[in-house]
Amino acid sequence: MPDLSRLLAPRSVVIVGASPTPGALGASVLANLDRHGFSGDIHLINPKRDTIGDRPCLKSIDDLPEGVDAAILAIPGPAVVDALKALAARKVGAAVIFAAGFAEGGADGLAAQAEVARIAQTHDMVIEGPNCLGLVNYVDGVPLTFVETPAVRLDDRPGVAIVSQSGAMAVVLGTILMSKDLGISVSVSTGNEAASGVEDYVEHLIADPNSRVIGMIVEQFRDPARFLLLAERARSAGKPIVLLHPGKSSAARESAATHTGAMAGDWDVMRAKVERAGVVLVDSLEELGDVLEIALRARPVGRGGTAVLAESGAFKALTLDLCEAIGLPLPALGDATVAAMRAALPDFIPVSNPMDLTAQALVDPDLYRRTLAPLLADDAIAAVVLAIIQTDQATAARKLPPIIDAIRSLAPDKPVIYAGLDEGAEFDPAFVADLRALGVPCFPSADRAFRALGQLARLAERDFERNAAPPLVLVDLPAGVVPEYRAKVLLAPAGIAFPKGGFAVDLSQAQGMAERIGFPVALKAQSAALSHKSDAGGVILNVADADALGRAWNALHDNIATHSPGLVLDGVLIEAMGARGTEMIVGARCDPDWGPVILVGFGGVQAELLHDVRLLAHGLTPGAVAAELRKLRLAPLLDGFRGSPPLDVDALADLVCRLGQVMAGTPAIREIDLNPVIVYPRGKGVVALDALIVTAA
């Protein structure tokens, strides 16, 4: 990793392209430095001017003293490469390139960006950009950006670090966080990442004591494997990473490519991998700001459910609907909590979660403290949301002071979140400031509070234990498509169960095989060029005896000849027909960027109509896989539905884990498809009826 200190905390700066013209990039950078009170040396370069204001101007980069820490290139793109070469000759440690038109601008721009990268590597120079808005260090007051930036210092507050490929979105996120009175330690826009990328900044920030949480906006990770290792390190350090990653739609992926010159990857694979590493993945800028607020301001969200103190029966019903939809558990209260709540409440208010306090607190303001205390003491409750009707200034003035006093006196060791139900209600903003000073995030709607809290609650519940089973190495793998009969031979030593059977190249071998395994049998045509056997009539089932086998053998070969004239089969797989069970689909692939992932879900019609599948990172424990299986929409079928027997979920989870071991141990494999996998009742195991392997050519 490059040493980022000369870029992020420079003691001397040069502005190449300095200008006195208001609104010019160089003028805006200089104005920012002055506004923030930058105390280091500032050098200005403009060949047409002797001074700008009361500062002297140098005519050329060649006139610089050696060893300036950071250069800001406020110049057009065609002049950037020559300027970098001159800066390198003067031993400048870092540079910020605002100009666009590099990798996102075609072949010439891509070549220029490659030259930028070469200069950085050759001269050990940290380069931010091109096509970026620069950075702001709010700890030391260093704004290396042309965007007008408030001169706000972090001081002794905990900070959010912003790392964004988009400069505009970094500015927007910074504005959102400042509006919440949250501290920002540093904001970096990485742009095209010619010579430094988001991974470099994350590694630096993990060790930064001023950055408690890292908020990221990334369109494309250029080094996914490194980012995953860093995310795990950040999680271990107790430093949450909250990520907004566009790219679910094909249009968004194309937009990312044109914006930053990055190729867009598979969003679903990315999601499985980063969440496994401990990253919180959000869906919008609003949610990014909301999750960051809870992560920075409140106590850490632990394992357990959420309790809600509200003031409306109708809102209680709405809360139940929403929290079920977003997967935020609202557990029943424990016996001791119910007893304490019952003692605190008037008889006409029933105890429940969510809790409807009605309007009683208007006449009994201590009710907030008496009900909040037992909820905070309940070990099953990880967080409490106060959903309060504010109405008007007079009503808010009766409710908020006792709420603030209750939180102050109780000193909660778990998150308490305030949510106003009536956005736009007028009340004294000092109340919000008091709540925030007590570590209470404040939201204008309960919906946003629940969604943001749900993200951190799911993080707390994730199982990060690694499967201790060793990788499994498949040997003698052929290149390209490996047909079923060979794939099954390769996978069987990994403990994956297949039907009894064998491979036959003529009818005599097929008959001998069928006699050994017993009728009825299935016949399957085998060829690397025939991955969809059924479509070609290459599968014949329930062959009952030797005579039927002869007829089936001839029919199968006739079907193949009709469907694919000239195709020569390797042979035919003869397998015993098995008992009926529940069809599942299990597959794996090695993403070129993110590595192995496993797909598991219901097969057959369910797979086609509902796409009821889960995409999992490899390396999960069997217990974690089983938990993921129970998140499928048709999961009730796994545990017995309407009198059907529970299925062997443990055996299915073991199969998924073994497939992950194979992918981890055999990197030449690009894809494995087991479809269908038949799951039998509990204790009866699973059988993969088909198998296909694709390896690197």
C-alpha cells in the first residue's frame, strides 16, 4: 500500500493552474485552503502571472523547491501527464487530478491513464484521480478540492470517513452527515483510480483513530479480493463499513463503465461476498446516511430484537407490517419485563411489543422512563425505538423534556432511537441537539429508523464463523466442459452422493450395468457438446427390463442423430431410478473478480417461476448454510408442511459446504451445476441426479 500521509495530511501544497478568477478550479482550491486556515506552505504556479493576491506565482513546476507534499492539478487533461513528470522530478509526494477524459474517454484517454499509473509507480507518488473532486481532511483542516467546503473541524468527536469513487456523491453524503451534526474525519473521491483506489484508502482508515465508521459509494471494486480482506479486518477492529454500490440493473452497470472507466461486475455476487465479510450494504443515499448515523452516534447494535414505544394503536399495526417486511424482529417481552411494564402502566393499556402508550404520557410524563427502563433491562431487546407524535410546539414541549430526562438518568448501554411520526411538526431544535448529545439518533420518520436499524441488526446476527473443513482438490481435470459421467467420477470422492450406476459405450455394457444395479434404470446420453440432454431426447427414464433397455438404447441414439446430426456420443450413463423427493438446485461458480459463490434453492417449476434461490459465499459452516436455506420463500417445505415429513436440511447444507470446499481447493473450476438435487426426509440424505463441470480452457 502506498503511504497516503503526504496526500491526506500534507504540510505543503502546490496548485498547478492557480488563478485569480472567481470560480476557476485553482482559485476555488486556494479559497478553500484559506477558509480552513491551512497552516502549511502554499505554492502557486501560473506562467502568466507574478502574483495572485499577496502570494507570489512561480512560472513553472521546475521552479518548485524539492519535496512538496501534494500537488493539485487544476489544469486541462492533455497537460496532466507532462505536469506529473515535472512534479516527479521535483520529488513531489502526491497529486490530485481533477481533469476528466481519461479511461472513461476512449483509447487515447485509457493510454494517458496508464501513463499516469506508470509515473506513480515509478516515482512512488500517490495520485488521486483523475476525474475526481479531491479530498477534505477535517481533522487537520486540509481541503484539496475545488468544491466550496465549510470550515468545520472534527475536533474531539468520533468521525465518519467517506470514500467515494464519485466526487459529487461524496459531497452530497458529506452534506447529509453535516445536516445530522455528525463529524467527518476525511472525505476522499477516488475517481478513475489510476494509481490509488478505494482499497488503499480503506486500509489507511482502518488504522485511523479519528475514523470510527467508513461510508463508501463505489461503482466498481478494482481489487475485490483485497477489499474483502480489508472488510474483515475492519469488522475485527469494530469499525463498520457501510456501502452504497449501484449496479443492480444493466443500465446502471453500463453507466458505471462510462462514468469511471470501470467494467461493471455481478452485483448479486458482490453482495454475497461483501456481506459475508461484514459490510452493511444499503440501497440509497438516504439509507446510507441513516445507517451511518446510528453506527456513529448510538451504542453498538447487538444481537436481539427491537422494542418500540409508540403512542398509537394504528401505528402499532403499521409497525408490525413494516418490520415483518424488512425482517426486523419485534420479540415478545420476557416475563420479568411484562411484569415491570404492567406495574408501570395504567390498567387500560395492555402490554405488548410494539407498545401503544396512548396519550397517557401527556398527563403522566414519567411514563416514558417507567416503560423504557424495563425494556433496556431485557436481554432479548437489543435496541429501543421511541416513535413519538410531536404535533406542535406545545405538545412537543410536554413530551420531549421527560424523554430526554429519562434517557439521561437511565444511561442506556444499548441503542435508543428517536423517531418523530409527523415529519414537519414544529418544535424547538434544541430538543434534537439534547437527544443527539445523549447518543440518540433522531429520525424524521419511523420508517427510516426501522430500515436503518434493521441493517445493523442483521449485521449483528450474521454468523462469521468459518468452516474449518479443508479445501478439496479435484485432480486430472480436463479443460472446458466436463460431461456428467466424468463430473460425477471427479466429484464422488468429495462426498457428493449420486445414483448408483456407470458408464456404457455399447448395449452389452449397458445391459450388464442395469443387471448389477437393478431395474428400473435411466439412460442419459453423454457428450461434452450435449449439456442439455433432455432437449435432445437424450434422457429416457423408468426403463423396466432388458428388452425395454434395448429399445431405449436405440431410441436415445436416434433422438440424438435427429437433434444433432453428426454428433458422436462418448457413451451412455446408466443409473438406478430413485425414490421421489423434493427437487433443489445447487450450483457454484468462480467469479473472476470475487471468487467462488454457491447458489442453492428450490428446483423444478419453483426455480423457473419464483427464482427462489440464495447466493452464498463459500466457506460458511453447515449451520450457517441451514440458516440461509430457511430464508428461502418456500422454506416451510423444508421443515414439513401440512403433514409432509421434514426434509434432510443438514444433508443439503453439508452438500453445499462440500461444493464450497471443492471450489476453494480447485481454482481451475469455473462452474459446477448439480441440478436437480433430490432431498429426502430427515435422515435419508440427498442425491444429485445430474452434474456438470466447466473448467478454464
